[in-house]
Amino acid sequence: MSILEGNRFFFIGIGGIGMSGLARYFRRRGAHVAGYDKTPSEITNQLQSEGIEVQFDERVELMPEAYRDAPADAVMVVRTPAVPLSSPLLKHWEDKGARILKRADVLALVTKDRPTVAVAGTHGKTTVSTMLAHLLTAGRVPCNAFLGGIAANYGTNVLLSDDAQLNVVEADEYDRSFLKLCPAQSIITAMDPDHLDIYGTAEAMFEAYTQFAVQCDGPLLVHERVAHHFQDRSQLSVYAIGSTGSPRAENIRVADGRYHFDLVADGRELRGLVLGMPGRHNVENAIAAATVALRLGVAPEALRHGLASFRGVARRFETRIRSPRVVLIDDYAHHPKELDACIGSVRELYPGRKVTGVFQPHLFTRTRDLAADFGRSLSALDELLLLDIYPAREEPIPGITSAWLLEHVPMDKKSVVAYGALVDALASHEVDVVVTMGAGDIDRLVPLIERMLNERHRP
């Protein structure tokens, strides 16, 4: 057992999707794992059921005794950048002299054991990395996968195999975390300006992606929209729907709510593929995942089965209700480009039906920096219910509110709704297709909305 796996681990911010994946990794490798998070969630409930102790109060005296009284060199502390440096738990470990690492540093350490495929991008990376891990599993190419969402096929965000030949990781650009990785292959799905609170300018973010590509030792697969940033790169290939090059998807059509398409990649043509996950943007994601899966040794028939059996990722265009009377779709979309993809796919799958959108903006800085784009994207809905901005790690910015954002949305049927009043507000509306969008805590309302709609439209 390595030193990493032999320590006790304490995660500050353990309920985060990336943090919880690493916590599960060490726990399943036989290490002692505990941690703190601000509020209980489905993830923390699952961690506790897996034998991981989680506290929801930052008082040091509430830590498990085995950690509180342990010598500094017996505990590795893993923190997320979302936890403020003023955290009493963080200060306790600093004063004690414990080894404290960011999540990105730990991910880099645990993926050095075998070749790594890293998937980066301002959107699409969770779906592509999860789909790739599923295709490899279906094709009997064993891997370890560290994902940024809960894979519906497996009910977890980390896949482990004792026979793993490679790692699949979601490479996060926030806080420049992905620059800790040195992958053997990489995919870049998108580079739309985001996290400007970290980068300052879009150009600085582009430069970080360029550096990420430099750190990739082997093939780099990028979306056509961002290919111009990497033209001097050897081993570069470009993918897109409608491209004349390869890899590409052709003959895309919708039948029975599913996307059918042909794949042309690296001299191969696979006809009549069916994607188990809805959304035209997910056909693009499938091009990337399938191309790399084929390169890594997945047989064409196994790939065909894997695409058809892929059930997606929780909160990535997740269909919660689908009936002639009402449809409910939940999506993690929190950037204007993601809203465009989500709403566009809803329109394609359910043409002619009224679409009511619920959106929870995420971060005051993102709302401020991209307000005009948010307004344009949201105006593609028939009706908008806007929740208050979810602050995450940020303090409020004077004047930047959901009421201010609503003024940027050129449509008539729009309103700001309090978080606790949302379900009742939807119940008072005549709805047809409902889509919930956002990266904050809107996910906690989705089961309540689902229950209300099912009861209201019970046969």
C-alpha cells in the first residue's frame, strides 16, 4: 500500500463532487476517511453509508477522536478551494503542522500510477468523461475513473478496477486545477469564457488551456470551435457535428426520443449508432468519447452497445418525467452556452410544446460578467421562473441580483421566485415541458417538483 493510501484522510468540503470521489477512492483502498461539509446532502448520506464519518459543524472538538488526537504526520488533509482559509478546521490542521493538499494535487498524485486520459472544457467534460469510462467498461478495457457527476449506470462518481489499465479523469479548469495533470491523452470540449473571477480575462483562461495541452504527452482531441487555439500542436484531431473532417457524426435523426447517427472516426465508419442519453449536444459528446474509446481498444460492437446502454449523468439533461401530459428535465446548465444546448435540445425533442424554465444563477461574478448572454439564452424559453443567485464561495455584489438579471431577459412571461415558493409557483401554472437548470442547490427542489407534477397529472 502506498503512503497516500496508508494515511488517515480528512476532507474539508467532503460533499463536493470531486472531493467525494477521492474520499471514496481512499476508503475503497482501505484507508481511514472522515471529513466536514457545510450541509447534509445525498452525497454525504451515501458517504456515511459507506463508512465515512462526516460532520456538519466546524468545531474541532466534533472531529472523530482518531483524527483529533492523531499526530500531524498520521493525517493527510485534503481541502477544496471553495472552503475559506478562515475555516477553524483548516486552521487547526495548519497549527498542528499536518500535510494539507488541494484536491487537484491529490488527484494528480493518485493518477500517476498509470496512463491518464483527461477531459477538459468549460462544459461537456462531465458527460464525455463519464461516457468514456462507460464505453471502456463495456468494451472490457478496465479503468479507474474520477468523474465530476454521478454516473447513472453505476450510481457513483468514481469507478475502480483492480485490473485498471488507465485512468479517466475530469480535468477542472477552476483555480487552474487541471494544470496539475500530465495526461497521456486529452480531450477539450469547449473554452467559453468562465471563471473570470479567477482568470481575470478570457485570454488568460485560453492561455491556461494552451498550457494544459502542452502538458499532454500524446494525442489531443478538440472540438472544432476551439481548434484554432491549437493549430501548432502535433497529434491534434478535431471533432464536430457537420464537420467535413474526422471524427464527425453524420445522418443525425431523432426517433422515439433517442438520437441515431453515424460515426466517422480514424478511417472507420460505424452506421446506425443509437445514443441512450438525449440531447443533440450529447451527440457531439459521443463523438469525442467514442473516438478515444476506439483508440484505446474498444471493439466497434462493444462501442455500439455501450452508447445505447449509456444512461447519462445525474443532472445532465436528466429526464425525470416523460409523458404525453407533462415532461420534467433537470440539467446542470449554469453557463449561457450550456443553456443554449439544453433549451435547444428540449425544443428539438418536444417541438411545438410550451417550455417553462426554472433557472438558478450560480455566482455573482458569473451573473455580472455574462448577463447579456444569459438574457439571450433564457429568452428562448416560453416562460421563465428565476431563482435568487446561488452564492457558492462568493460574497454578494451590490446591484447584482436576479431581479437585475431578469431585466436582461427580453420576454414577457418571466418572474423572480423565492426558493421556498418555487414548487407552489409551478403548481399554480399551466405547464407542459418543465426544465430546471442551475449548479447551486436547485437539485434539492427537483424531487419535490417531480412529486407535485406526478400527483397533479396522475391518470
